Amino acid sequence: MIVSASVGRVRCPACGESETKVVDSRSADEETSVRRRRSCTDCDHRFTTFERVEEVPLRVHKRSGSVTDFDEEKIVSGLIAACKGRPLTRADFEQIAVRVGEGARSEGGDVTSEWVGLAVLEQLREMDPVAYLRFASVYKGFDNLADFEREARLIKVDSEAAAASEAAEV
């Protein structure tokens, strides 16, 4: 394999030649990067390069117009506060935060705070409907009992539909 001169290509550190040949390629750093042994086609100098995935920075666009970095710990601390007394662990909340981060990454890395909140609710709904309702009451700003009743009905309808679907599969 010959690497030709273009933007972002590897140059020989000895002579500066832009064409190099990959002689060996292996996984490195617990398979988070690729180690390549290269040989310069001009001076035969051998050298090593590493390729790593560059993570897309996750950004959250808030309602106020400000933009902040995505912070899994903010999600975890919010869930801990909203779900106090529920049979969920910090590990559960961290798992939710990681899944939301992965979803944000698949959305291209730029998401709204509303998107984050809804993604958290979706994950929490599957784990614990009561914790979901408590988190939703804060996130959605429930003002009265009717808000709780409406959301509880939606949860009940969804769980009944899921049970009926599971029964039909058996």
C-alpha cells in the first residue's frame, strides 16, 4: 500500500517524502488505535504511526441560546436527585448518561437540551416508571395533579401495549 501526497498524509520524518508504504498494521492500546509500521519509498527509512478515532465533541444548545459541552455527570446528578429512594443505583444512572451520550453522538454531536431531557426520560421510562414520573414532573414542569395523571395514563397505556405484544409473541 502506497500513501500518496495529499492533505493529511504521512510524510517520512527522515527525508520528508510524501509517499510511504505500510509494511505492518496492528491493533494497539486495547484496540482503540491502529499501529502502522511504514517505510519511505525514497530513503527506505522505517517509522511507526498510530491512528486513533477522534471523538466528536458533544455540544448542547440550551433554550437561552447558550451552548455547553455535554456532561454525563449533570445527567447523573439530576437523576440521583429526582430518583431518591427508588431502587436504582448510580451505575444505572451512569448507564443512562452513556446511552444518551451515544445517542447524541449518532445525532451528529450537536443536540438541544430538550433532546437530552427527552432521551433521559425515554431511558428512565424503561427502567422504572415511578422514577420516570418523578423526573418528568421536574423536567416537564408539572403544575397540577392533571399533569401527573395524564403522564401516568400514558405510562399505563404503553405498559399494557407492551404486555399485549409480549403475550402475542408467546
